Amino acid sequence: MPHLLITDDEPAVRESELYRNEEPTPGSNDCFAKILGESPAMQLLRAHVEKVALTQATVLLTGESGTGKELVAEALHLASARCTKPFVPVNCGAISPNLIESELFGHEKGSFTGADRRHKGYFEVAEGGTLFLDEVTEMSLDLQVRLLRVLETGRFMRVGKNDEIIADVRVVAATNRDPEEAVRSGALREDLFYRLNVFPLELPPLRMRNDDALLLARHFLDKLNTENHTHKAFASDALEAIQEHTWPGNVRELRNYVYRSYILADNEIKGDSSFFDLQSHATESGSQISVPVGTPLADANRQLILATLEQCEGVKKKTAETLGISLKTLYNRLEEYSAEDCDNTPS
């Protein structure tokens, strides 16, 4: 089965949205509105974020990929005295190593080939607010030295300029790697690790969050129903499978599963544990299609069905079983696509 890869084609300064709720009002009790979950692990996390937000301590967020580190960093910002100033998230692993110094600290006009104007870096853009450095272990060691100096002195220089600029910025860093292992392997400087690790927060994986998977799944489905004026619902076997699955991709995996299932379902989303086994096998085989967020559901539906039919070598019964839909639904969809192709054929 081809793997439907949901993508957010956004620049490096944004992380994919995981479980957005209503936009919170800075400084209000809504600062945690985007962090859904009622499990003890999430209640403890929110309590810790609320306490450290009132300080100026540097925070290091750790946890598996897909646990929502950017959302926690934003909640920390909104709960702090800096809430009315910018929150600037930067994915250090998504910026070219040749450009990251300029992106972080800015550059002067003429400081290097192609620098045709002065450029403000993220430290200046985040003035007075919070700078979130995701995947900080992906920085080069030379750049880690510069970051350490900024954290220790509160000052930095643009590339091509000798005058120092005051950095009135709170830094929150994150990594999905074990930071101590990154230090041992030489990927992270030990002195920078201790400077970032003033207040460490480990985000719990979804498998350790009790019934939060069901809460999140219903939230994602409700949002899709609202956006598309539908009334689709989970069958009992799907809810049981969601609760029992270990979710190695955490909230990001759950969100994508709900999106895929919504696309394929007529009215009721069905599925059991074998559905996730099929997904795992498909991922391992490397067969996948990419559907950017914002693609019309009908187009995404068509891409996935036709790609799966091809993967199953045209065997419709196997295709329907793989997709978790009835054979009748598959035939109906294929007839629709055939009619559309005929209508679009030049006369």
C-alpha cells in the first residue's frame, strides 16, 4: 500500500502544525489551548511550562518526533511576560549549513556574494520575544560556539559587522535526539548542552498518554467535518484500534491517519489493528505518494486509490482490503474517475 505522506510545504521557520485549536490570546489562560490532552503526563507538563514561563531560564525540550515540541515552546512564550512580542520558530535542520549563520544573526550588505542588502537574522526578528531553535543538534560545531557566546553575553554580531547588538531574546531549544548521547558522539558541544539545559522538559510520547489518542483523534475528525461540512464518525473497531496502537510517529502520525481515513471513508471510519500493520509494511517498502496539505480531498482520495490499485497490480479485491473500504465503494470511485477522464478528453 502506498504511504500517503501529508506534507506542509512551509519554510524552515515553521514546523508542521500538529494539533492546532483556537488561536490563544497572549497572556491569557488560553496559552495552552493548542496543547490537547488530559492525561496525568500532559497535566504535569503544562504545570512545569507554566512555572518556568515566569522566569528567564533557557529551556531544552526533548522528546520523540511528532510529540509537539514547537507547540510547547509557543505555549511557554504565551505564558511568559514576553507574550506580546514575536515568537520565532526556526528548524535548524532545514536551513543550509552555508546560510544558517546569516539566517540566525543577519548580515550586512556586501558581506558575501549575493548579499545585496542588509538582512535581519532571527535573533533580531525575535527582539523582546522568544526564539525557538528546533533540532539544535543539527548546527555545526562552529555555529554552536557562536550560539553559546550569545547565550552567555546576550550580544551578537551580524555577518560582516564588528559592532555588537544586544540580544533581548529568550531561547528555547529542542531536539528529538538524546542530548547526552549527542554530546558523547560529538554532535553537540558539552558546554552548550549545559547552557541550554537549565530547565529540561521531556515531552511524553503518545503511547504514554492514556486516552489522549482518542481525544486527539476525535478533535482532528471534528475539525475535518467542520471544514468540509460533513458528519463522518469513527466506528467502534476504529476507536479500539486507535487506543491500542503504539503510535511510533506520535501525534503527527495520528493526525495523518485521521486525515487518510477521512478521505477514504464514506460516512463511517472503520479499521482494526491490521490497518496499522499495512501502513507499517507500506512505509518499510518505500512506496509512497506525497499530498501537500491544502490538496482538495477529492484529489487526494483519487491519488491514493489509483496508486494503491497499481501497487496491488490491478487486483480490486486486494486494493479494497488494503484501503479498508468495500469493494462496491472502490468500483464506484473507479467509475467516477473513468467518467471524469472521458469528460476531460479533448474532442
